[in-house]
Amino acid sequence: MLELINPTCDLHSEFIDMVAEYQERGESRLFDQTNLPLIQENFSAYIQYLENNSKGINLKPGFVPATTFWLVAQRKLILGESQLRHWLVPNLEHRGGHIGYMIRPLQRSKGYGTQILAMTLEKASNIGLSRVLLTCNQDNLASARIIQKNQGKLASEGFLENSDTVISRYWIDL
Ligand SMILES: CC(C)(COP(=O)(O)OP(=O)(O)OC[C@H]1O[C@@H](n2cnc3c(N)ncnc32)[C@H](O)[C@@H]1OP(=O)(O)O)[C@@H](O)C(=O)NCCC(=O)NCCS
């Protein structure tokens, strides 16, 4: 049974295992490293921080309210997480879009990436969005495929400023 849930203290040790999995596979960059002490030492404060982000409380300058979801199997295994940004600012229009997602390394290529986006699109509809922007690096073939399988329509592609990275931007109508 797959569910997209709000973060909960009940899955603390599972979350720690997932973070270790990212670290072991050299993917720590996927986490905001400044949150690691909170995750390890005061998990309930981390959960509160995520709730505050969702409600727009104590946001960092330039940030918009963003809700984090966990994709969970059998109510106990965290497979991945997504983030739904409630509206766009120029920075997110350029790179980031409304939704970000990641699947933990050992659970990839099982269709969960496609499912987490589909389930997060429902959440986007629930908060009143009628279309969402998705962005990914042009060479991130798995992510591009996930977006296309969720009816993403390519809108533009372009270089990131001062970089040779090409970003693809897609819109999905809800
Ligand atoms: C991108 C990511 C979410 C994919 O998750 P996943 O669970 O492996 O995705 P899925 O299993 O749903 O696969 C989606 C599609 O991509 C394809 N795919 C998977 N890995 C691939 C790869 N390395 N190269 C090309 N295609 C790939 C799959 O075959 C599938 O297509 P299909 O249904 O036509 O066969 C995962 O690799 C990840 O978390 N990466 C790091 C974070 C990230 O890049 N997030 C996206 C930012 S835009």
C-alpha cells in the first residue's frame, strides 16, 4: 500500500536510515545539509520546521510556502519525498518549478518516481493550482520521462546562468 503522507515523528529511525542511504551513495547534496543536526538531534523540531514551511511561518527570505510529503509503503518504509511549492517566484520559474521529488537510491527504477509525481499533482490540485511548472536538467533522463508520463508539455529549454547545464521546463495542466 502506497501513501503520500505528511512527515511524522513516528518514522524517525526510518528517515535516519534513508539519509544514511543517500550519504553512502554520495547523494548528500539532495538534502539541505544545514538541517542535518536537527534531523539527528531534534527530529520533532525538524518536523515542526517542515510544518512551518508549509504554513509560510519563518520562511527564509525569498522562499515561498512549500509542503513536504513522504511516499510511504505499508505505513513504515519511506520510499522518497516530494516538495510542493505553493506559488512561483522568478527564481522558481527559472529552476525548481512547483514540485521537486526524489526516490531513495535502493528503491529506484520501480516506478515510484512516476507515482510520487502523480500523487503530488493531486495535492497541487487540492491547494487550488490549475497547472504546475516542473523543471529538470536536460540530461536527467529519468526525471524527464517521469514528467512526460505525467502529461508534462515541454515549454522551454535554456542554459542556467554562468553554467553549461541546460534546464528543461514543462507545464502540467491539472
Ligand atoms: C529521478 C528519480 C526521481 C527517478 O526515480 P525512479 O523511481 O527511478 O523513477 P521510475 O522508476 O518511475 O522511472 C521513470 C522512468 O525513467 C526511466 N529511467 C529510470 N532510470 C533511468 C535512467 N538512468 N536513464 C534513463 N531512463 C531512466 C524508467 O525506465 C522509467 O521510464 P519507463 O516507465 O518508460 O520505463 C530518481 O532517480 C532520483 O531520486 N534522482 C535524484 C533526484 C532527482 O533527480 N530528482 C528529480 C529532480 S528534477
